[in-house]
Amino acid sequence: MIQLSDYFANWQQTELAGIDASPWELTSNAADIIKGMLSQLTDGYRITNTIAIHESATVEDGATLKGPMIIGPSAFVSSRSYLRGGVYMSEGCAVGPFCEVKSSFLLKGSKLAHLGFLGDSILGEYVNLEAGVVVANHRNEWAEKEIKLIENRRELPTGAIKFGSLIGDRSKVGANSVLAPGTLLKPDTIIPRLTSVDQQAEHLSLATQ
């Protein structure tokens, strides 16, 4: 059983804490969850259709936003970025140019540089993804599409065919790295540049040795 507090120290203080759902249920239902949160927002947000932008946030011209979506205080969304499918950006988060973010939750201070993809994932506080990072959310290369998580050397089925990563607080992912679907990174993890992380494939390889 995945405990989100093992990855995100302040999870119980977030607006998401009261939702009884697994990580993959949170991301797969991100659009509905965020839509439900819109009516609970405090003052300072401008809401147009299903997109809420805090008055202190910056969204540059040329960004493509497809709600539901919450862009929190002092957050930044660059031109030529593409956010869709339910996106939650907490205080001080940033998405750089030519990034696509889909069905994901970004906690306080997390940042994506540029030329990246983040799909169906949850980022803890002060996570940094350098340029070109891909957080994949689908097993395109396997006949068996179900994404399984590996925690403490145990395989955890999800029943999901789309799920990205849990990236713990203050973790850093170096430029042009790829996190395969189902990657779990505990707090303060450092992934070097040009690294491929595939925990499920590694687990299968060890099991057949």
C-alpha cells in the first residue's frame, strides 16, 4: 500500500488530503477532482470556465490551458507550454516553455524547465525537473499495458494503463532523463542527467535471473 506521506511530508496539509484514493486514482480522476476543488478556493483567484488562476500567478501569452485547472499563488506558466486533462499547480510552481503537463499535481515550489513531458504524476514540494525530462505515463512497448509499481522490492498492481511517477519532496531529475511509467522516487532523490529509470523492467529482469 502506497502511503503518500512517505513521499510528501506535508500531504496532510494540502487540499488533496481528504480524498480517499490511490495515487493512480488521483491522477486518472484529476479533471473531476480539480473541478470539485474550484468552489472551495479562497479569495484571490480568477475563475474562467473551469480554469482558476491566482491573481499573483503569471501565465504568459501563448500558453495553452485546457481545464479543469488550478494555478496557485506566484506560480508561473510559460508561453508555448501545454497544460491539459486536470492540472493542479500549488504556490510557486513553474512550467517552462515547450512543456506538456497532463493530469498531474504539483506541490509547492516544484518546477519543470523546458522541452519536457509530465503525465499522470504527483510531484512533491520543491521538485526540479531539468530541461528535456520525460515522465512517461504509458507502456507503449509492452503487450501487457497495466502499470505496476515496485516498492520495497514488492510488485504492486494498479489496474491502470496510464500512470506516471510519484516524485518525492526536493528530488531533482537531471536533463534529458526519462522516468518510465510507475517510477517511485523517495524524497531527496537525485537522478543524474541522461538517465533512464525503469523500476518495473528492472524488477522483472531480477525475477528471471
